[in-house]
Amino acid sequence: MRAVQVLLHSLRSLAMTGWKTRCIIWTMKTVRMTDEQIRVTGLAALLEKLGPDGMIRFLQQFETGTGDYSTERHRWVDQLDMDLLIKKLREQQSKT
């Protein structure tokens, strides 16, 4: 969800000033660009090449999420009883 919020904020910024005027010339070395300039230029490139829908879909692939997957997974996996798991699997198979 954070990526979508950032995207919408950036789109508003790009739309208000015209993305071409906000973007840095493509041939400029990225070393001289600020993080904000790189972000705006990158979003503009995605918007130009993929369109709004494609840009959103691309950015959603990189949503990092929160929490510690390994720790959370062990909390529930370590408590699994193999017999109970097999029973539940068989119940699900009989429903289909």
C-alpha cells in the first residue's frame, strides 16, 4: 500500500508541473542527481513506457511488507501436528 501512496503523490507532483519540466535530462549522470530527482525521473520513465496502469502494477511488485517472515512462520509451523494436518487435507479433498 505504501508504494501506491508514494506513486499517487508522485503522479500529483508530475501532473502539477508537467513531468517533462520536472525530469532531469536523460543523458545526465545519475551521480549528480539527488534521490528525489532519480525517483521522479524513474517514475516518469515508467509512466511513459508502461502507462499509468503498468506503472502501478510494476511498483506493486516491489512492496516490501512488514514483519519477520521466518519468525512468524516458525510460530505456526512448529505447532503443527502431522496427523491433524493430514486429517485437514483429507477433509478438504473430500469437499472438492
